Amino acid sequence: MLLAQSSVLFLAVLTTPLPAADPVLPETVDFNRDIRPILSNLCYHCHGPDKTKRQADLRFDTREGVFAKRDDLTVTVPGKPAQSEIYRRITTKDAAERMPPDDSGLSLTPHQAQLIQRWILQGASWQAHWSFSPPVRPSLPDVSQPDWPTNAIDHFILARLDKAGLSPSPPANPTTLLRRLHLDLTGLPPTPAQISRYLADDTPAAYEREVERLLNSPRLGEHLAARWLDAARYADTSGYQNDGPRDMWRWRDWVLDSLNTNMPFDRFTIEQLAGDLLPNATLEQRIATGFNRNHRGNSEGGVIPEEFQVEYVVDRVDTTATVWLGLTLNCARCHEHKYDPFSQKEFYRLFAYFNNLPENGRAIKEGNSPPLIKAPTPAQQVQQLSLAKAVTDARRTALKLRPLLAMSQRKWEAADASKLPEGTDWSVTSGLVAHFAFDQTLSDATDAKRTGKFSDPAAYGPGRLRHAAKLSGGGFVEVDETPTGFGYRDHFTLSAWIRPDRVDRGTVLSRMTDVVEGKGYYVDFEKGHIRVNLITRWLDDSIRVQSARPITAGSWRHLAVTYDGTRLAKGIHLFLDGRPVPLTVNYDFINQSFESNEPLRLGGGGGAEGRFEGLLDEVRIYDRDLSAAEVSVLATPQTIPELVSIPRDRRTPGQVAKLRDYFTAKHATPLHRHAVTSLRGLLQQQRTFLEELPTVMVMQELPKPRPTFILQRGEYDRPGQRVTPGTPPALPPLPANAAPNRLTLARWLVNKKNPLTARVICNRFWQGIYGSGLVRTTEDFGSQGEQPSHPQLLDWLATEFHDSDWNVKSLLRTLVTSATYRQSSRLTKTLLETDPLNRLLARAPRYRLSAEVVRDQALFTAGLLNERIGGPSVRPYQPKGLWKEIASTTDYNQSHGGDLYRRSLYTYWKRTVTHPTMLAFDASTREACTVRPARTNTPLQALTLMNDITFAEAARTLAERILSESAPANATRLRQAFLLTVARPPRPEEQTILLESLTRQRAAFAANPEAASQLAATGESPRRKGLNDIDVAAWTTLASLLLNLDETISRE
């Protein structure tokens, strides 16, 4: 159906007035279906679970309350409305007694009053809330057309249709059904070849075989994962104002693999909620726990960490309850739940399960927040083992050769070392980026063009080796444009010989704003202690450590500082005279880089009061963190001849290391030299490899449980009664003596006695296939949620899910092989009048495709889709400058090549600026758990399909595909275009209209070849060779029209 025709039909439907009719009273009133919603909406606020708001000590959410006696009055007298106080109060003309009170703004309709009256007349049968009772497998109902059902689903659907006097719709035509099946299971349409193959298979099991093929396709996991990511609030940034980047894609890979391998859903649950607590937890099981680390994290300066640590735990409770229980438990954070039987205390007992994580409420701005783990991919794990083996082999070889190397060195020392020129020396040069020896010059030995300058007064003096910079009276050395502008992710080493005249203050070396406590990095003295400061903001954004013990002035000491880029205080090591120095940590949280554009200052930094006084020699700066052995070499001042002259048994470890390194580099045999350098190279390669492995945030328990309290009004700083982990009494109890941890909670959720989990999950899978759940409020199975349209069917699905051992693919197979699923989606006047929302399913649902599927389908149809599975997120086309207008992280580095055309599942998800193409089609922002997708139809969507570069390029490449792969006749090409986009050939009238349009377009582009060339060059994908720009442009406009059809972006 063409867009114009679809629009006319749509407008006709909108403008056709529906006949108004009074609601019909049901023959038998059902408490859960008919009465509880009235009480919940109109009465529970004052007479419900919340005891703090309860009026007259009367509640209508319990059996006892509904049938309570008060003095000579009874709330409800079965069979006797006139004697029932509840009925009298809702029908009285006396405004002072009428309920709900006039000032509440609430009132009952006549129909609702009649329902309550009939319910009482029929005996006022009470039922516990339907979702809190365990599902019981129902028997299949009798139906009017016993040959119609293909599985149990159809019995329940047809029985309900029979009751409504409706009949099922005819089966959908084969191509419509095939396209529906492909889109529902894989998110991609069938190819023309698949359509032909399916139509040619006239065997009875053809459809079932197609179902099996799709259930075994890796595309299934990608399609299902998109909605699970919405529920898990997965994103590539942390949210809030800063919304900095994070890396959780290894958790997304875990989800993909789990879905594609058909992991039983109970295990899928347990590993995500408590995989770290399983015995001998594997890497993959720990990665799985990233589910409850996907929440937002606030990295803004000035936040109160304790406040947001509470917010994160609340988010975990809310998400877990929504995803597995379908409950709005967050309503009980600040007070008793207004509608469901959950107290505030019970909320915080659940809170306690998630309150034992060693996390800081202030998140890391750029990257993952602890606790986190290295999460190598399977390919990286193989590489890691291979590299570890290579290191082991190289170390074994080096150890084997070490005695021979030592023997060779002894021979050299005895025979040849005496021939060395006086002054022969050796030092560590790998990674050296600046070296100031101060031998009557301020030039950098690594680059003679780079020279420092003295600020008066300063001069040269006797050095530890030769000469030194003599600093006093506020003088220092300043060097511009050195490669020492390190930031918090960099590795570096700062090294110098110092002879301080005073150690109460003074900066040895800095690259910082020259004020007290300025931004940058520096090493200074404070009351005799050596301090290492990496500062963005002194008070709350820095790493500050100092030597545990003070030093004294007046003697030469070798000072070295190494930093490993981990952004942690434990990544800083301080050495004095080649030996590590114990450190005291003064502050350990840095969230922004301390990189500074200030010059390098030797003996200066920290303002006028921060000048170093004394002698400074042999300043060396490295762009890597040296090992302790290498630092000991730097701290060894003796030349090589001097070291040789020292008896072996009197040499220090540093002297031994320096002499051995010199000998190996200059005089050892090639075999020995290769063994040593090979091991060093492999160790560095291994370290670099491990540092570059992806990480993932995970759940982890504190050694000692954190106390949990009821927070008054939900406020973090108002703790009340202390509570222990536990589950709500309204649901089945935990096993006796169960450990009070997340593993117990996870197992409780998937225990078959739990009345909610299987229902909730089956309902969401139903929603994924049929567009709407049997319970339409998929997020709320409580009193405020809708009743299931087919309660017995939902219970049958839940018990079947249990009996199949939580087999997801088996559930999907059941859903899509039913006769209900295979119906036509054609809407008749009768169905529009009797069931406008299609809750009875007398026809197949028809709805707009999700944002991901709309984009993926266009790329797939055009032959652009890159189907590589897994890996980091990618950045497809996006309007330039969008992040600069909205976000604090402003650089959008667009992907290129194949990454431009990955499935939308892998699109980089920035919470504060959701990708605009995705957002136009109602994609979730992922700021919070979403289990019921929004679905709108707006003009903006049509404009996106016509003008967005993604779809414009898809139209261009689809045009090239049609021109290159089809026979030259335009009718043949049009047929291929229709098969690619809507999986059917064009109707005669469509063909006539479109071929006439094609002729006009071609003539227009022939008259304007420049416009044709411009359109034919749309996008970054390579052009197909040998095609005429005018033909490509004309077919591009036609392809754009097809991609914009309502039929194309709808699940028919």
C-alpha cells in the first residue's frame, strides 16, 4: 500500500465518529477485573496499604477491611447492597457522607456504582490480587472451531472471541507472514531469495522450518537484546550533567551470547543479579553482573557521595522489581506503598541486598567506576594465554642463560673492563623525554634545541655528578614546550638528584599553575615530608600523597616518582636513593585530568613561597613508569669503571643492576643480549596488552556488610530503624536459613513458587511479538496496573515456561507458530467498533517498527548493513555540532567505513543526547529502566526517513543495487525494489504510478545533471562502478519513497 493511500485510510479512520454506548455490565462481576480497579483508583489513597494516610482506620485492600464491622455497620454485606455501608456511601445524596469526598476531586461513575451493586448482589466474592497468587496451569477451553487452533494459545484466544461473538481473521498471505516472522525474530526483513525459497516450499512443515532457522540465527540475539538493554538502562555514558563516557559493551556481548545460546532464563537471571556470588564464579558470570551497574553515575564536582550512593541502590531495587516482578516498589521508598501491600520497611529490606557494594557515590567522569574487572573478549583471552606462554618461555630461557651471562661478565670485568675510558657511564634511556644535566648549560640533552632559562637569582654549583643548578632566593629554571604535559591516564617518571637547604617547603619539579595548590602535577616539601600532588582541584579532584616519614636537609638524595596512569593513589610510587618509600594518602579521587599548559618548572611552582632552595642535578623525565630496578640504576651515581672497582660482594642492588645492564647492552654475546631484550620486550608487550583490555563494572560484596536503615522520607541523611535483607511478606517466603545476599534473592525470583516472575517475563515476550502485553502495563502488575486480557492464557504461558526449564526459544516458538500469530492484520469495521485496541486478537496486530528495526531494515535492504556481531559501540551519522549544543562532552568522533553501518544495537548511546534518528522513532534515553516502549507516529519521522543522511544514503545504495543486480527493464527493477523493501511485488496501480514518477524524475535530473551527481554521491559508502548518475538519482528518489512507505516501517 503506497504512502498516499495509507494516509487517506489513516485520516478516514481518524475522522470516522465511533458510536457512543453505555458500558455493558458483565453477567458475572469479577472482583479482580471489575471491582479492585475501582477501589484502587478511588479509595486506596485514604483506605489502602499506607497506614500514615489511612482514614477512619479503614482499608479496602484486604479481605478483612472490605468485610469489616464497625459498631452496628458493616462495610460489605454479601447479597445485600442496601445494608452495605460501602454502597450506601457511594450512592448517598448527602455530600457530607458521600465517598469519595467532594474535595478529593474523585467520583464514581454510575456504571462503577452499578458494578459494585451487582458484585454485592452476587455474593461479594473476594479475591486476592491476581498477580500475587501462583499461576495454576489451566485446562484448554472448548472452542467453536476445534480445527482452528495449532497450539494452546489459540484455544484461549478463540474461547475469548467466542464469548465476544467474534471470529478469527483469515490467515495472512504467505509473504506478509514471512516478513512479519523475520522482523519479529531477527529485526530484519527476508531477502528476495528467501521469499522465493519459502514460496516454493509447499510442504506442510515449511513455516515451522523457517521458524527454526530464524530461532537459530545470531540475528535473533541481537534483536532480543535491544529491548533487554532498554530494561537494563544500558548506555555508553554515565548520565547527569557531565555524562562522561564509560565502557560496558562486554556486558552487552554477554547478553548477546546468552540469548543466542538460549541460556535458560533462570540462569540468565541469577548470573546477572549475583553471578559474582556463585561458587568459583567465572569471568563471564562476573561480567553478567554488570546488569546492575548500568545505572547512571553522577561525577559532578560538589556532589555528596553518600546521597548518590543511595540513589544508585534505589535504582537497583527499582530496576530489579520492574524487570522481574513487574512492581512499582520505588513508590515505597519514601512512605508505605499507596496501592500495593508493600511497606517502606520492606522496600529497605530489599535495598539491603544491593547496599553492600564498595562504590563511591561520586562516579568516575571518564571511564568505569570501581568495582570493575578486566574483561577480555574470547579472542583476547586466547591472545592473553599465548602472550603469557611467550613470557614464561622467555623468562625460562633468560634464567637458563643467567649463570653463563654472569660468568661472561666476571671474565669481562677481569680482562677488559680496565680498558674502559674514564667517565664511561650508563643510564636508562628508554622513554626518556627530557634530561637536564645542568653541566654549565640549561639545554635538554634529549633535544638540544630545547633550552631552559634561569629566573634570577640562580646559578650553577657543584653537582652530585658534575654540576648542578644552584637555586636560592626564589630562583628556578623554566622550560617551555617540553613533551611533559602528562595527564591522569599517562604513565611517567620524574627523577632528580637533590640537595635541599630546607625541607619545610619548596617545589622540586612541577608543571602546574604557579599558585598555591594550583592545577597540574608537582613534587614538593611540606614540613620535611616529600609530597606528590596530581591536582585538578585541590579539595575534591586530586591525588595527594606524601612520604610517611620526613627527611632532613643538607645532603644529596636521589628522588624519583613513578605514576602508572590508573588514576589511583596506589599507582604512585616514591623512591629515595633507589629504595621505595612508604606513603601516606592524603586524598584519592581524581575525576578530571590534571594536564596543564604551564611550562615545566625545575625548582619552582606553587607561587613565590613554593621555590626550592638548594642544588638540583640530573633531572630526568620519562613518558613511562620505570621499574624499581630501573630507578635503582638512576640512583647509582658511580660510573662504570668505578663500579667495576667495587668488590662484587660490596655492591648495592642498584650498582649490580647498573653494571649488569651496561654489560648486557655493550659486551654480552648476541644470544645473551637477545634473551634479555626479548624478555623485556615481551613483558612490556604483556603489560600494554593487559592495560588496553576492556573493563566492565561489576557487582561485588564488601567484606563486612554495610548497615541498612529505613531512610525517613527517602532522604539519605535521615536514617531510621535498622533493617536486614528480606523479601515482602505478600510474596512467598525465602527458604529457611538462606544466606542474606543477592544470590538468595536471585534464586527466590526464579523459584517456581514466585507468582510474578514467569508471568512478567512471558508477558514481555508476548509484548515483543504482539506489540502489547496480555497485561498492557508491562511495568506494573500491581493494583494500578491493567488486568490481563486473557488471564488463563498468561497463566498457561507462565507454567509452560516453568515446565520448559525457562526455555526462551521454546516460548518464542510457541508464540509464532500459533494460528493467532498467523492471522491477517486487516482491520474491519466490525473489529474497529467492537475491539479498537485489538485486545481480543481477532486479527494480527499491526504497528510501527521500533527505531532500531527501522534503521537496520533500511541498511539491510540497501545492502549496507555490517553484520559483525559484538564489540565496542560505534558512532553513525549524526548532525554536526549536536553535542556541542547540549552536552558537556562535546566531541562526536563519527565512525567510518563498516562501523557506519553496524546494527543499531551497537550505536553509541549518550544519555543526555540520545541519537536523534533513534529518538525520532521513540528510542529510550536509557536514563532509567524501560520495559514498555513508546510508539508514536509523527511528521518528524517522515522527514527523518526522507532527509536523514542514513536513509538518504540507503536510498542511493538501494538504487545502485537495483540498477546493478536486476534486469534492465524498469518493471523488473521495480519488482525487485518492492521485494527488498516490503517483501511483495507491486500492485498494477502502484507500478503505473511509480514508473510514471520515475520517468519524470529522470527527465528532471537529465535537465540538471549537477543535482543528479550530488544526489548520487550521498554518503560515505563507495559508489558502484559503471552506473549513470542520472539513473542513480532517479532511482534514488523512488527508493526513498519506498523506504518511507507506512507499509515499510510497519509490522503488517
